[in-house]
Amino acid sequence: MARLEQPAPRKGRARRIVVSIVRILTGVYVVTALLLWLFQARMIYQPTREIESTPDAAGLPYEDVTFTAADGVKLTGWYVPAARPRGVVLFFHGNGGNISHRIDTLAILRSLDLSTFIIDYRGYGQSEGRPSEKGTYLDAEAAWDYLVNTRGIEPGRIVLFGRSLGGVFAAYLAKDRSPAGVIVESGLTSMHDLASELFPMMPVRTLSRFKYPTIEYLPQAGCPVLLMHSPDDEIIPYRHGQRLFAAAAEPKEFIELTGGHNDGYLLSGRTYTEGLDAFFRRCLDR
């Protein structure tokens, strides 16, 4: 009787399936890593060019300001004077939009008798250039120099205030300038930390070209520090604010906000405004 052909062993077929799956997953992993490397700047910087509104829409007086960074990039901002200013806030916004999306913040600060200088980083609003980590630090330095050297404002009358990514620049300036105080609202410890949380399976610390290490700058601030963060922040987790507060030197304060990343300052109501007022009073009303 002729010998019947035996079916291929199941073990060999299973091995080929496993190998195929591993190859597919490896390919997906490599492609994802490549995309993260190539497009990380687009994920971090999300500027818009159109100025959708101006402070006068909220009944706020303001001046259009043009100034220049150390590398020659022309930058723009608004100076919103208070009627009886107790000091000046240098405000750094987050990674999206432009200054025209922060008019409600300008109104809050003016109601607390603070003049405010708010800027657009390079590539944002009407500022020239394209954003980069090195470039945005130059923008922050140029904004400080404008207040101190051009407007003649004493460093001890300036409070640095950064929201979200803007907290990096407030902390960065506070470490080697002499402001009256520094505020970091909904800030990140570092871009490496945040990216590692967003992409836990990827070698983010190897792939990332951006550092933005707020947690390294803030402990060097030689002035009072205020941290504000919401437990419900869906973009930069609350633990970032807690870690920044733990790292900061005394004197320091922490205000727990209500609401999400982009509306906590609005939903927190009097907790927010009264907390700011008390901090400004300690820093400026001396």
C-alpha cells in the first residue's frame, strides 16, 4: 500500500504565524518611532497666525509691541497697562494658538491691578520665524529685556507667569534674573517626562529632540514660587504640578485648581483670582 502524505506539522505552521506577527509588530514599532522623530515639533508647537481678537474687544487698553530676539527674529506682543499698576506680569502662553486666545487672562490680571506684557513666540501670531526649543528661550529672554531695558521696569516689579508650556520659560528666566515672583500654572516637569507618559512603549528619551526641563530650572528660582494645577488636567497630569512643587525652593505655594487643562483658570473662580491676588500682594505690595 502506498504511503499516505503526512500533513505539515502544526508546530511549524504556528511558528511561521508567530514570526509573521513579530515582523509586523516590529515594523509598526519602527515606523511609529520614525514618525515620532520626524513630527515631534508639529506635535509640540501648534501655532495659529490669525489674530482673532484684540484686548479692546474686552474693553482693555493695550499697545502693540514689536521687539527683536538676539538672533534677529522679530517678535510681537501686547502691553496691557493697568490703571493703578502694582506691578507687571510677563505672561507666557501655552503651545497652541496665539496671544489673541488669552484675552480673558489679560482681563483677570488687569482686574487685579497688574499691567501685563504677553508675547507670541516665533512662528506664532504675527511673530516671524519658526519655533524651536533654542528659539523660544531667546524669545523669553528678549521679552524680559524689553521690559527691563526698553520700558525701564525694575526686575523687582516683574512677576513671571507661564501657563502649560509657558511655565518652562517663566522658570527658565527666574533662575538667573531677579523677578518679584514666578507662577507656573498647569506646567510640565519636562518634555521627556510628558512624552514618556504619552508613549510608554517607545524609547522617548532617546528619540526626543526637546527637553524643556522645568523641573531643573524651578529649584534655582531666587524668588517666591506659586504652582497651580488641577487634578482633572487631561493633558498634563496633576503629578507634574506636585513634582514641581516638591522640587521648588521655599518660599512656595500650591493652589489646586478645578477643571481641565485649558479651562481650569476659568472654572476655579475665586480660588484662582483670590489665590493670585494673595501671591501678588506678598510679592509686590511691599
